[in-house]
Amino acid sequence: MSKKSRDARRIEIVKRLVHLDGGGPSLFIDMLREFGWDYNGAPYLLTRGDVSNILERYLDGEMNSEELEAWADAIELREDIQYEEENEEWIKDVIYILASTDLNGPITLEKVKGLLNQSR
């Protein structure tokens, strides 16, 4: 498989992870293991809308706090994901808060509502 097609496949899996399209975070984490950690290609652009959508899905009961934490942990610090520039600080804060429950406390409906309200 060429580098270009491997990169395209990798970014498609990253996109599915970001949107949780067709499975939970662990499915996509397992799928991404074949690519290793380092990445030099064009990254997926994570937007405020992407993050807000996942937070809304949590609030709607489509996922539990453990899944939301696993999602954020899987997103955080990936070289193949770039944060939307105009919302970079908010996205970084949300991902960090959700991925680091040992430091930031448990994920609750109130916390997620507060994060969403910051996005508006």
C-alpha cells in the first residue's frame, strides 16, 4: 500500500473516531494501532462542531461518561488531528478536561453542559 493510500486510510479511521461513526472509541483505537503514533501527512481538522456534537450525544444518553472519557483520551495529543484554529483553546480545554478525570473530577451532565455553554 502506498504512503498516500495509507495516509488516506488512517485519516478516514481518525474521522470515524472523531464522529464515533460505527463503533465506540476502543474499536477505532484498535484500528489505528497498525499505523503507529508518528504522522507527517495532512491531519484531520477537529472542529468545534465535531466536539459539540459528541457532547450533545452524551447529553442525549447515546454514550456514557466512560465512553466520553475514552473518546477524549483517544483524541488528545494525536499527531494526525489538528484543532480548528479559531476554536483551538476551547477544544484543547474540553479534550483535556474530559480525558483527565483523575485531575479534573468525574464527567457529569452539569460539567458537559457547562463546556457546551462555553462553546457558544
